[in-house]
Amino acid sequence: MTPEQLVQGQLDAYNAHDLDAFLRFFSDKVAVIRPPASKPVLQGKAEFAEFYRKERFCVPTLHAEVSNRMVLGNKVIDHEHITGLGPDAFEVAVVYEIRDGLIQTLWSFGADKIQGIPSND
């Protein structure tokens, strides 16, 4: 799969709330980073899966729509419009880094006030 196909596949699984399908796109060592912090807020597939199981896929109204996508080599940058996690929609920019055919690292910008998102505090 190309980097863009991997990112689209995980987005499709995210919107279907299909945790097993979603996890297939991610490395066992996946890391989620929320700049400006450089330390991951989620590290490893087990922790990643638990977060999405408890905080995201249990919300029936959760939905992400891509407003814009850029592909730069092994990185895919999505501007996403997220609904269903609260009364208001919100925007995030997510950079997905693909290595060895799986998503290895995600940097999520602009989601620091959203319920359930872990922080480095």
C-alpha cells in the first residue's frame, strides 16, 4: 500500500468504528505526539488500542472528514474536521509517518482542548 492508501484505510476504519481494522494500519511501536511536546502521549499498539477503544470507538457519533490532504514521501498530512466528541466540531492537522508499510508516528496539532485526548502534563 502507498502511504496515502494506508492513511485512507485507517480513516475508513476510524469512521466505521472498527478497532480491529483500524489497528491493522499501525505499527506495534506506534507513537502519538501532540506538539509542542516531543514526548509521546501514547506509545505502543496496546496503549493506542486501549485509548481508541475507551475514548473514541465507543462514541457512536464520532466521524472524521478530511478537508485537505498532502502526501510528501512517507508522510501524509491531513487537515481533519472531527464531529461527535462534544457539542462542537473541531479541526486538527495530523501528520502520519509511514515506515515499513505501517503508520509509525502521528503528530496531532490543534486537539489539546478535546475531551479524552491525553496530554504530557
